[in-house]
Amino acid sequence: MPACRSDATARDRAEIRDLLENWVVWRDAGHWERFRTVWHDDGQMMATWFQGSADEFIRVSREGWEKGVSMLHFLGGISIDVVGARAISQSKMTISQRGNVEGVRCDVVCTGRFYDFLEKRGDRWGLVLRQPIYEKDILVPVDPQQRPALDKSPLAEFPEGYRHLAYMQSRIGYTVKPDMPGLQGPEVAALYARGARWLAAEAS
């Protein structure tokens, strides 16, 4: 019996890893119909520039993609905790966005983690909630001979983990959420506690 449970958990972990890797490839490639399959119907997405349903996230992402908004993702190591039909995953990631900052073409690269709430319904794992954790970022001019003159007052208003990303996004018209989780602090502590409750509810 323990071996059977171990095999089932290994399969679950493999399916979840596929789902997480497909998320970044399909989203960044604009494969919107395939991208929808990684979510459950009630899935929710949280980001600096968007908070809402998976369907709405797909719609606005597609609109931005078709307008040339350049926002790309890259995954690193993945940690997955599975309890029954629920799981919490953490994936090291970078978010790279290109845009104009004070008249200078720049890339912002933000390093952090995707913290995901997943559930197996029927035979299919899907995302219920994706919450990024923003750990640090950097702004780099595409042309190193140019340097944007940043307004330090609005820059300082955003958390350190996504300060330059928020600056760029706000400058191109997005409303940026000011209290997303970072490497440390009450926001990320509350997220960890929420994840623990998600798994504990399944265990009980």
C-alpha cells in the first residue's frame, strides 16, 4: 500500500510539473486555447498589474500580446507538496518585460517565485490560484549608452521586490497593486499560512 501511494504521488507531481511548465510556454507563445487548460474554471490569477479570474487574465493577456506588449517568463527549480487531491507548488521564476521608461527602451527583469494552489478534480490537476512572490528586480536599458531619468518619488512608493517593474507598468498605463508578497514580510507570511490551511483542509 505505501508503494502504491508513493507511485500515485509521483504521478501527481509529474502532472503538476508538466502543468507549470506548460503555463509559461503556452502563455508566452500565445497558445491561448491550450493555456486555458492549465486552469480550473474558478481559477484566479494575481499579478502586479492584474487580479481576477483566469478567463479575464487570458483575455487581457491576449489583448496585450496582440498589441506587442512584451512580457516573458522563465522557470527554474520547482517544489511541490501534495496532500490528497490538493497541492501547493513553488517555482523559481523570472518575469521579463520590455517597454519604454522615460523615453528609453528598457528591460525589467524580476526574480521571484510562483506560489500556486492546485487541486485534482476528476482525473485532472488544475490551477486554482497563482500568486507570484516578487523577490528583486533590475531595470536595464536595451541600449547601454542610454539611461532613463527615473522619478525617485513614485519609484520609492513600490516594494523593493518589484519596484522597477511597477514603475515601468505604471508608466505604460497599468494600475499596479502596491502590496504583493516579497521575499520577507507580513504579505508573504500570510500567503504561506494560507497555503498551509489549503493543504490542512484536505488532510482533515
